[in-house]
Amino acid sequence: MRARSALLAAGEVALWWAALLVFWLMLISTVYPLERAVGAGAAGVGALVARAGRRAVVRR
């Protein structure tokens, strides 16, 4: 993977992560530190799955 491709992949994952974290925070009523940590972890997993899914569709 070239440097530009790696940077674009990291940027895509970061954007997915941020969007999913904001969505998570909108759905919960009170924001405690533990809920932020769980949301950040879940958003990270979701971002990686979203990138993998998009790559699987685009590569065809």
C-alpha cells in the first residue's frame, strides 16, 4: 500500500468513526465517560466494517 492510499484509508476510517460516534451520542440520553468509551469502541469497529464493506462492493 502506498503512502497516499494509506492516508486515504485512514481518513476514510476516521470519517466513518466520527460519524458513527456522533450518531451514538445522539441516541443516548446522558453522556457518562464509560458510555463515551463504549461508543468510541463501537464506532471504531463499525468504521472498519464500513470500510471493508465499501471496498468489497467497489472492487467488483
